Amino acid sequence: MEFEVKLEQEWLWIGLPVEIDHFQTEQIRKAVKEKMQEGYVKYVIFDFQKTSMMDSSGIGLIAGRYRELAVRGGQVYVSNVSTQMKKILSLSGLYRIVTPWEDVLTPEKSVQENI
């Protein structure tokens, strides 16, 4: 498994793999579902630090988490996004529903350091 999923209070951090394709997306989706059943999740952070490629299934993964959290008043964040991934997120329209983590100035940011 090339990705990580960590739950801290109501924050779920997802460290994405180098390539996000259909196979990886299904593995991530399953792991995220299991973690979300462990506790109440209101915020999700997708960490793109290692990611260099993402296909449409990755876009669907992020959009699906947004839909799931929107009914709870939650939010989806993206962090460590490379120039290439920024283009994909922008062209796909995901930047209309997700927030770049670097743009957030809140006390909750310290949660990411504890995860």
C-alpha cells in the first residue's frame, strides 16, 4: 500500500500515492470508508506530497468525499499540491469545492502536525 490514512478527532488525513489510478482509488476509497466508520469525520485533507499522476477516478474520489462531507457542513482540503496537480485540480473544477490547505489560517492547522 502506497498511501496512508490517519484519523485525528474529526480530521481525516489521506497521504496519497505517487500515481492515483482506478486500482489505487478503489483501495483508498475502501480504507477511507473504514476510517470514517471509526469516528465522526468533518474535515478531510488530501496530501499530494508524493503524487505525480492522477486520472479521473482520483477526481471522483475527491468529489465523492466532498459530497459526503457537505451534508455535515464539513470541508475538503488539498495540501502539498505540485504545479502539475494544480493544473489537474483546476481543469477538473475541483478547486471550486476544495480548499488549498496552505490558504487556511486557523487554529485547526495544528491538527495536521499532530497526525
